[in-house]
Amino acid sequence: MADPIDALVGAKIRELRIASGISQQALANAIGTTFQQVQKYEKGRNRISASRLQAVASALGTNPAVFFQASDLSSPSDPRLSAEAMKFISSSECMHLTRAFIAITNPAIRAAVLQLIVAIANPAA
């Protein structure tokens, strides 16, 4: 089973790679490995070395620290929520939702969309 930190770092790699429009093969070429190894990193099955993480960050145009943001590494009170969140984060549904939400430039409309989603998710609240 993947270590939770390795899984979070891997999910962040996947998130940034997809957001950058880079394929697993292109990332693998950029960091000198195979796309299968990139898959293992993204799923947290294999740990990624510091030097390889630096190469990933460079290939994705970011800083390695982004993979260790404190809010991402805090332990959830419900481990099932973490697994559920990880599954959603790695889905194409999440990427489509994120891109659509980012495309909303009006802050008031963004806030209204967020309130609507919260209301739908918690009808009793």
C-alpha cells in the first residue's frame, strides 16, 4: 500500500502535469525515466528521490516545495475522505470542473457557484 505522503506527492505531480497539458510520456522524457515510472510516482507506488522531484518540478515549471504544501499533508480526521479525495483529484471530472471554475472570471459568480455546490452537497445544512 502506498505511503500517504508518497500518494499526496504523486497526486500533486499528476495534478500539475495534467494542468500543464503534459503527457506522462513527455514528463518521463523530460526527467529521464519511463512513462511507467511516472505512473508509479503519480500513484504513490514508488517513492521519488529529491533529485528526481527537482527534475519533475523543473519540467512542470514549478518549485519542488509545491509538492509539500502543509495543507495537503495534514492528516484528515476520516481516512476514507482522503482516499475519496485522492480518487476524485485524479479523475478527469475534477480537471474539467477545475478548468471550468477557473474560467469564471467574475468573483461574485465564482462565490455563488461555490455556495450552490456546498448547498447541493449539504441539503440539510
